[in-house]
Amino acid sequence: MARVAVLGLALGCAPTLDGQADGTIQGQEDRAVERRRMIEEIEDDALRTARMTGRPRFDQRVLDALERVPRHSFVPAEEERHAYVNSPLPIGQGQTISQPYIVALMTDLLEPEPGDRMLEIGTGSGYQAAVLAELVDAVYSVEIVEPLGREAAARLERLGYDNVHVRLGDGWQGWPEHEPFDGIIVTAAAPSVPPPLLEQLAPGGHLVIPVRQNRSGEELTVITKETDGSLSTRGVLPVRFVPLTGRHGD
């Protein structure tokens, strides 16, 4: 039985984002075509940005995971027709679901393996967590916006993602009770890299995070903790994310 835990607050009866998916065979086939087209657009974007990212193509496991996850179940009903367009979409509370290409890129940068445990900061609708759940053993996700956290936990449970655990709280602090993590992904722009996340990253693991660069915007950044505990950092791509909030965020 699926078990998606929301720690700190009970689930309650929050409204959901889930639209009324077409359950007909034709509707399912149409969605399959849309998903395939989305993957092709992601692959095209990977080639266009390869000079900056160093990744002309993504791991096939990552692309397969994106093709399996029903993105239309993670957006509001009024946005469902756009669910497989390669662009970000609003999900309420001033937040967005990331562009599929960016989800693929950030996931690929984590270099996920089947036995890994991942930490996500910024659950949002739960889409990124679902993609990771297809690839690793366990996903721990922290969301500071209470309605989004509750809705995402309920949605992930309904969809059968029993290896995702959602916590309501300040993501700057990570989730120390379950460290170390083989990879950490932050889906909001931070003013700087949160020290607790570096502490909770396992040797050999990657932290993928958008970091503000003063007036020059934000840069998607990968920090790798080497086996000796030292850190290496590289910028990947200019990006734009909603801000990371909380006691040490905005």
C-alpha cells in the first residue's frame, strides 16, 4: 500500500491540482504521443545547450522516467492541456512546476542510481519527486508552503509513489534525521548554498541548486562532495526559479 508521510502536519482535506484525465483508450494514446513529443523536445534542448552543460544527451533512464510520470496529474485542471509542453506552468501559491527540460537536466546532474536516497528541497506539486522516485530507492522532500506540501503528499500517495516522504518545513535545514543523502536537489533559487545541505550530502554525492549571482540572475550549480570530504563547484546554466524562502532564505 502506498505510504507518503507528511511530517509536522496531518494531511487534512486540501483541494488537489489533479485534473480529470481522459480515461479512454484514445485519450491514453493521445497522452502517450504528447509524452513522446516532450521527450524529443528535451533531447533537442540538450543538444542546443550542450556547450554550457557538457551534456549533449541525458541518461536514457532519466528520459524514460520523465516519459512514465503523468505530468498532467501534477498541474491544475486549467493547465492540463499544456501539461506536456516543454515549459514551466503555474501550480498556485505563487509557485510553478519546472520546465521538463530543466527537470531532466537537474535529474541527470544528480547521476541517480537505483539504491540511492535523495533529498529534494521544494516539493511543489510533487512532479520532480515522482521523477526521482522512478530512479532511486527513496526520496525525502521538504516543502515550506503548507497547502502545496499537503496536496503533493496526497497526490503522490494516490499515484502509488510509496518511496516518497514529504515533510512540511524550512528546506534550508534539509532533513538531518535521514542523512547522508546520495544526492540533493533544490528547486528554488537560493541566495547562497545552505551549509546544512552540504553537511547532509554523502561523499561522492552531488548537490544541484540554482544560486543567485547578484545582479546577473541565477546559475544552476553543481557541488560535488569528493570522497575525502572536499567540495568542487561548477556552474552549469543560467536559469530562473522562484526564490527559496524560509528562515535563511528570503
